Amino acid sequence: MAGYLICVCYESGVPIFARKVGDVNPIPFPLAASLNGVKVFGKANRVELMSTLTQSSRIVWKDFHDRLSMILAATDDSVTDMHLENVLENIFNILVLNVGLNDIMGTKNIDALKKEFRMCYPVIDLILQGIKPSENTLYFSDLTMCADVALQIESPVNYQGVLDSFLEGTGVSYGCIIANGCILASSRDWWVLSGKEISLLTFTTEQVTEASIDSPVFLPVSSPKLPYRHVVFKLTDNVRLCILCGQEPTMSLLEKEAHKLRKANLDSWTIFNDKTVPFCLYSRFFTIEESISAFLVINVEKERAAFSIFPDKPNDVLTPRHKLDLLRTFYRNTVGSIFPWNKATAPTFTSPAHPDAKDTEPVLHRAQECYWSSEYHKCHAIKSSHVQLYVMYDSEVFPPIMRQSTRRLLQELLKDRMIKQ
């Protein structure tokens, strides 16, 4: 699996940056120019080129605000146009998050714009890695456009209480604790932000290597032109405290309260030294049946998602990386064609009228469940109101058993405070 991303100036076609994913050589300039030239030629003839298929790849073009044009080519045949367009939207939004829409639209000097975009490369590469997932691709927000949250795990520490105490001491309304790229606890106001904004803030926060940072960010949906202060404290290697605020409070006050928070709960953060936590822990509120290898649950109304990959099963022929890749592939093949994309209307299927019936019309219906079967695994997805659940099973499990197990798991997951409606 490999892919190329090209970003050019909409009007002049001047290349701004190019990135790649997978073990491939950088894209040759003549090829990049040809891909952009095809779109320009179509535009001159009143044809909008959106996507195309070749023998080995899928290519998608997308323009943003008549300022930037992006081209994404990927070789995975399980990736659809819709999901590649979402990747491009995520990448443009990360540019807005770091640079601001005014600078993107108003900067005349392309070289200056190139320089500003360089700070976005680590997060852009992280988003592109979702096209070729590995053991370290422990996130789904690039696909779902929802915030990755942690289910309640077995721990003596009330992480929500720890965060609330910090926010009360500083007077901040927007804040969360992120462990291994997953939101462990958050303020109520944090969920006023859109799922896209939260996922991009999470990606950006995860890239922080300093003990603390205080930098401006522009929220792509809520505030693309006016910046907020994005303050991050690195509590441990894998745990970070993230807040959004204005000019107040001062950095010295935030550092003082963050130091108290870190010191008071130092031992509790060690559980997250393992990068698979909290993704591979059983919740204390429900049990997972042994036949389940992985699951992904999404509340499309609240734009939150949680998932778990269980790597330590006896006689398991699939590695954690394969399970992650298969679960992502199952999601990509289901959403958009069978299940609705987030809050969109579900696809409609037509059942032909019975040949013996008179004066009857075809029946329109929307799918509520989906099955997928292969030699080494089976998958089952179910949609209930605003919640979607995708579950991977061992290959020996029969479909009726899968259906019952998925329904039981869904009922248990709906009890979790992060997922429940």
C-alpha cells in the first residue's frame, strides 16, 4: 500500500508541498505536473475532474476556497473516493488549524506559505499513515472524523475528577487529558467543538515533545480566522494535558497547577507506558466474549468513537496490525455504501415487488446490519439509532451467534458515559 499527496496553488499551479506514504520514491515532478495539468485542462473545458481509477491506483482531486488544490493517489482498492476526500479535508483543516484561513487566503508570497506549512508535516504524515496502518496506527479519527475516546478502564484514579480539579483551579473551560492519542477525560465544554476539530487537536497534541507549549491555533469550523491559545503539558511520555483558552490565565499559573496535577498522580500515569492502553483493556463494566478480536463503536450524533484490539488470544493467526487493518477496511467498505456517513442519510436499497402481487411498488429500506466473512475472520456491523458498532470475530463463529454477541456488546457499550446517547 502506497500513496502520494500533492498540494499546489489553485490559480498558478505552483507546487507547494508533496508527501508520500509507504516505501516508495518521491513523486517525480513531471508526474505531479501532469496530474494537476489534467484537472486544469478539464476546467478549461468546463469539466470538473473529481476522481479516476487506473489499473493500480485511485486518484482524487479536491479544491479548497479557490486557493489550494490537492491531489491524493492511493493504491489500496478498499479505499473509496469518499474516504480519500475525507483525508484531503483533514489535511486542509490541519493547515487552517496551524496557519489560519486568513493567512492561507491572503498571503501573496508562495514561498512564505510553504515555510508556514512545514510545521504541519508531522501531523499530515500521521493522517496519511491511516492509508497504510501499522501497529502504531492506534487511532480511527482520521477515518471516522470523530474524536477517539477511552472507555472506562479499571483504575484506582478518577481521571475526570483530576481534570475537573485542574480546570477549577485555573478557570479554564476547554480541556482534556489525552493518553496514547485517546481522550481519557474532558470538560463538558470540550464537546462543543466539532469531532473534526477535536481529532485534529488530538493529533497535534500527540506530536508535542517538549515539557509544555503555548501556541496559537485556529479552529477550522468554529474559529478559522481568530486564534485560541493551545496549551499542552506533557505529563508522561504518553499522557498529555491539553487546554484551549484566551489571554487568561497566565502560563505561570497553568504550569503551577499542571505540576501539582502531575505530582499528585505520578504513579497512576505509568499504566499508559504501554501504548496499547487503553485500547486493549477490558472495561470493568462489561466483559468481552472470547470470540471477539476487535471492535469499533461510534456515536455519530456526538461524534465520538472508541475501539479495542485484543492481541493476546490463544491460537490467534492475526497480528494486532492485521486486526487493525481489517477493522479499518471493514469500516471503509461499509460506511458510505451500506451505512450512512456520520449524520448523512443512510443509503437506500430497493427490493423489487413480488411478481404475483398487483398494484404494488418496490419497497425502499435502509440496512441495519452488515456481515463480512473470510477464511481467517468474520465481521458484523449493526446500526442502532445514532450508534454504529463494528465487531471482528474468529472465523469459527456462526452468523447467528455473531448477531447475538454484537447486540449484547452494543447494550453494554451504551452504558459507558463516553458512548451513551
